[in-house]
Amino acid sequence: MSEVPTLIIVPGWQNSGPGHWQSLMAQQWPGAVCVQQKNWESPEKTEWVDAIAQTIMNQPGKVVVAAHSLGCIATAHLPSQVTKRIHGALLVAPAEPLRHEVLANFAPVPQALLPYRSIVVGSTNDPYCPLNVVRKYARAWGSEMVCLKNAGHINVDSGFGRWPAGENLLQSIFDEMTARDLYVYGLLAALG
């Protein structure tokens, strides 16, 4: 049976500070690893994507990604040799890069199907990305879509510290892998 994947936390523009659901999840989730960027204020696509890729490739096995905002867009830019290591992803409040000049180098946003299970969470009043754009991302990426009413950017400013519903969504990705592995393990044992 395979090992439990490593949780990779991918913050967005300006990082996820203390009290943000990502920071709290990183503290509570066993073995979680946070991606570190050289420049949180003036992000450069190649540097950001490379930092995420390196963090994923440094893990011993499969990973599950929990990304927020620009972190979702950077994750969508990962090359195929890296995405092969991703078991699943929770992509929360993806940003629309062209809304802020400092993020424009992340455009265009990839519109290809992601080769792993993904859940996109959007909000009806996110100032960084309208819901119709979030839905477009979810369709293009082949993601499940969860829509929160009036949840802002799903960050500390909009009241999201510890986020049990987000933890449950993330756990569902881990549980899916465990269930599949148990099935395969049982099938192999029966054939054995």
C-alpha cells in the first residue's frame, strides 16, 4: 500500500499570514510543507512555479496541494513531470491575474484539464476574481466546483481563520486515495 501523500500548502500573493486557514492547516496537518517564495510582493511566474515544483519534487512520494489565490494559478502552470506527483488539489479563491498589474505575468491562465482530482472553491463576492471566471477555470481544469455565498477572498480579511469545511474538502481528497489503495491492496491480496 502506498504512503499517505504529503500536504503541500501553496500560498498566494503576499503570503498567508498568521491566522489564515492555510497557516493554521500547515500547523495542524501532520507533515505539511509550505512553499516558500523569494518575493511575495512582486511575484514572477517562473520563480513561483519553480519553487512549487521544487517543493513537490523534494517529497518522497505523492502530494496533495492546498492552494490559495495566485497559488492556484501558479499550480495550474506546473509542468507535466511535476503534476504526475500530485494526487489531488484544493484550489481556493483562484485569482484573475489581469486584475492587478503586479500579477499580470501569470496570464494567460492555463485552460488545460488537470491530470488529478481537483476541487475549486469560489465566492460570490471575491474582489480578486468574479465567480463566472472561477467557474470557467473549474470547467477548463475538470475540477469539482464549490461556491460559497459572500465569502470574499476566503482569507482572514473575510473571516476565514480555521476553516473546518475546507479541511473536510481536503480530507475527502486524502480519503479517496486511501479507499482506492485499500481496494487495490485487497484485490492484489486476493489474487496473491
